[in-house]
Amino acid sequence: MLLTMSRLAPWWPATLESGDIVLRPLRRGDHAEWSAARRRNADWLRRWEATQPDAGRMPSFREMVRSLNRQARSAQALPWVIAVRDPRVAKPVIAGQLTVSTITWGSAKSCSIGYWIDSSRAGQGIVPRAVALAGDFCFDELGLHRIEVNIRPENAPSLRVVEKLGFRDEGVRAQFLHIDGQWADHRTFALTKDEVKHGFEARLGAFG
């Protein structure tokens, strides 16, 4: 894993790389490419993404990026774009997004990981590798103790991600998140630092 971080902030902004996969901060200049990916995948993502039951006006892209970076600088979240190197273009192409959220310090030292991927790139092993990069960063650089991933029971592709990485199934949380207009059950999967002794990337071969 290649890691670059700003000298001004000890852990953000951070860019992580492994092979052709790049996790980097979402930027205001990503507006057109990110928005195009979201439009292409609107139907694909609607069934799985969290929604706000009492939300008013949706934030603009600029407002969203500003809010995400504010959360990162205050040690509450790590908002990354999942980008993939393509020999046909000059820079890595946006393939999805991965966010480390609900970072809790103190006696818990835990976080959650959520993600989405362009439907045209699903099943290519991109998300498991991206989660592995983020997981190693959370354990090794941030010093967190526990990582969890919450998945709707019927989301088979996402269940395959945690299976490949050997996450432990902790059971169902009833009506855990608001999804597509209703409260939806989720299965919680987790790992602690002690369970990932050789790093997340090493687990891809062992459990995949």
C-alpha cells in the first residue's frame, strides 16, 4: 500500500493506493464526473443507500464536499472516492465512493465503513480491495480498535465483500437505517484489530 498524507494534518487529507485502486479525498473539481456516475447508477443504488427521513433541501455538491472535509478534519469521518487507473485516460476514473463514518474515540475507538460502486464495475474485486485499504489505515494509522459494516440482508454483492475479508457476522439490527423511504433491517459485520493481525489485504486471499 502506498500512502501519502499532508504534512499539515497528521492523517487528512490522505490518499491510499494499491495496484490500480486509489482512495483519495472527494474534491470540488469532481463535480461533473461524480454526478455523471451517480446519474448512471441511480436505480442501482436506490435500494441500498441511506436516506434522510426528515430532510429538506438536498445540499449542493460544493456543500457536500465542504461538509465531508470538515468531518474529516475534526476526526469524525474519512470520505474517499474510489478511483481506478485506466491506461486509456490520464487520471484514475471515479468508480465509486467509500466513507469511514461514525468514528468514535475514547474507550470505543471504533468506526463504520460504507461504500458504493458503479454497476459497470461491480464484481471486479474493487470494493473488497478498497475496504482492505481503508481498514488497514483505520487500524494502523488512526489506531482504531473495531470496524463494522452494516448491510441489508438481501444485498448479496455487498455481503460478498465482507465474506471475502472474513468479517464476523454479529446478527441483524431491526430497522437500523432509513433506506429508500423506509426503515430497513441490516446485518452487522465487524472485526477488531486483534482479529486482523496481518492486515486486511492479506485476508483477501485467505477468505476469498
